[in-house]
Amino acid sequence: MKSYAAVDLGASSGRVMVGRVGPDSLELTEAHRFPNRPVRVPEGLRWDVLSLYGGVLDGLRAAGQVDSVGIDSWAVDYGLLDTDGALLGNPVHYRDARTDGIAEKVWATVPAEELYAATGLQYAPFNTLYQLTAARTTQQLSRAERLLLIPDLLTYWLTGEQGTELTNASTTQLIDPWTREWSYDIAARLGIDLDLFAPLRRPGDPAGVLRPEVLEETGLAGPVPVTAVGSHDTASAVAAVPAGGERFAYICTGTWSLAGLELDAPVLTEESRAANFTNELGLDGTVRYLRNIMGLWLLQECVRAWGEPELGALLLDAAKVPPLRSVVDAGDAAFLAPGRMPERIAEACRASGQPVPSSPAEITRCILDSLALAHRRAIADAQRLAGHPVDVVHVVGGGTRNALLCQLTADACGLPVVAGPTEAAALGNVLVQARAHGLVGDLADGRRLLTRTQPLTRYEPQGDTAPWREAEARLADR
């Protein structure tokens, strides 16, 4: 067996996991977990990237000797380096308000229809393209010699080598999903200098070796290679969907819900754009055709506002609340910013003429019903737009621990749900490293290994979908 350290950074926490891989075995253990707390400073919301890097080093020290390291994280955000390779300030958080109103300025130069046809990316106000447009006149950007997306920035600090991993680059809205290279025309029209980006890397490519200083700080014996993985955490998570065949949908659950299909080619129709589906790049030439849904962020923010009550008890109470009493649009950008989440959900229900949830249990049930409804809509729309029917929905990520959400998703979709693995992004990260070192074959081979080795739970749909159709119509009438 060989050991691989998977650095997996989410929007609310980071972890270093150790995967041990053999010919017919795959074991994952947690070496270190640490918080990821954004900081609001006078100029806006920022990531505490030095704290994250410190957590990575602590995690590698706790992991012990490994055969390789891989890093994945959330998408779109970046750090800027000067000519000496020094970081020019803390990276801006994607929930920062600097991109408010920027999309309209971009569309005045490149209409939204053209932008989608060229890049395949859904509209999200925080896409890297909009962030760079918002930063165009800043001194920091004018001084920048290099732009590194978050996992590439941490890889650079570990190795001294610079690169831009493709699956994450595809979330910038600056990649052509057909050629899988930069969209030079779009960048030129918007005045974005693509020379800021380091050369593209693909999952499995070597990304350097740990620097001597890193080896000294972590106690590891070199050389320890760093391997480019699907560095967008969703790309790694989808690689770890334990599916057989092609007739499956997936939902990567956590702070966000990413619901969609794995395809061989992008879907760039105007109808797809209007439905706000994205075409992000995955492993082995695949396309992650999906819709971003606000996800468990809604519940996380409510739990924070309520003083961190015990989640298990809260979910038990929510299960007793009558279903589908009130629902909100879980994809609504009105819920993007932090703060006052219980009040904002109540206000949305009041504005749409529905019963207003008041207790934590009622608000929690509203959130879970709304997420399941959004999952239903996304998976139905994806099948229709891509002409790609499915027989099963795979739920991976942190939401697999939420049995109520998994059952509601099965009920809403009218399809069986297979939940697991929970640490999908870390497992996908490990599998790419193991593949690069000859221990695992292609994507299908890795998925067979996951099915044999990881605990999975199946949820069968209960009842008919009529109440869900009625709730869907209720939202559509808003």
C-alpha cells in the first residue's frame, strides 16, 4: 500500500486526510482538521490564507510520511503575487460585495449569450472573470506579476513551482470547454491579461516536490512529490462518485449543493444558459454539467445565528414539522451574503404569501424541503437539457450525514438516492494521486474501488411526487 495526503479545503473548514491505497483497498483517515474563518477588514471580506497554510503544514506533520501530496479547494478565488513571488494582500472572498453590478458592465462588452457560448459557465456574480473586472483599476492588480488560484497558491508555497490546474481554471469563465484551453478572444475583449496565469496543468501532472523548508517544518523525509489533482473540490468529489455506467446524476453537498450530470461534451444552448447550468471540466475529458444551489450554507448560517445548537436534535425536531409547508428558492442570490439568515428566510416566505416559519425546527424544515426541491428541479432540468436520462442520484459530501435531506431528495426526485462517500473530495484527490503512481486505472476503475471499499446508504423514494410538483408550482408563481 502507498499513502497519499489529500489537502481538502472547504469554505468553512480545511482538512488533511491520508489515503492508503492498495490493489483492492482504499482507506481514508483524518490527520488534521482546522477552521476556515474569513475575516472582515475595512476594505471588505478576505480569506485568512496564512492561517490555512499553517493548517496545511500542521496537517502534513500529523499525516506522517506520505508518497505524494495533492491539494483541492473551493473555486474562483485567487492570490496575486508581485515580481518577487510575494503575496500582494489576502485573497478576496467570493462573498465580498466588490462584484455587485459588475456583470452588467461585462455584458455591455460581451453579451451574456456570447459569454456562455464561448465559456459554458453559468452566471454567478463571483466568477473570477467578474472579480478581475472589478479589480481592474486597483493598485494591487497593476502590481501583480502572477495570479494563482487558491490550491495553486498553496502548492506554490509548498514547492516553489507555479501552475494553473485545469478543472479549477474552468471555473474562471476564461476557459473554452471544447478546446480545454484559455479563451483568448473573451479575455482580450474584456482587457484581461492571461499572462497573469501560470501554465495549465492537468489532474495527474507533477506539481513539484516539497521545499527543504517545508520538509524541515513538517518532519517529512524528502523527496515528497506534489501531484496536481482535480483541484476544484467539486471535480475531485465527482471523481469519487461511486457510480457504475453513465445513467446517474450527482449532488455534491456541503456549503453548496452542486447538482448535475457527467457528460462527454458541453451543452452550450441558449436554453441551457437561461436555466443557469454550468459546464465545468472534470477528469478524463469529462464535463461537469451542473447547477449551483445555495446548499447547507443556509442551515449553517441559521445554526450560527441560533448560537450553535446541537444539530442532531435540531434535525429530529425538523422531521416532525409538516412537510412543504413553506419553501424558498435555494438558488436565490438574496441568500448569498452572510448574516440574518433566519430572518431573511422568514421574509422570503412572507413575501410569497406562505406560512412564515418561526421556530428553529420550522426554519430548518423549510431549508431542507427547499434544498430537496432545488435538487429535484436541477436534476430534471439537466436530464432534459442534455438529453441524458438517469436512474439513480448519488449524493456525496458532507450532506450525506443528513439522513433527512437524503430521504427528502429521493422523495422529491422520485429516484433512489445512494449517499456516500462523505469525504468524496478527499477520496477523489487520493485516487488521482494513486493513478499518477500506477496504483489505480481509469475513472471507472477508481469508482469500482470506491464501491467495494466505502460505506454507502441507499434511500428509496417514498410517496408520489405530486406534493413536490405543487411546491414547485408555488415557487414558479412568485
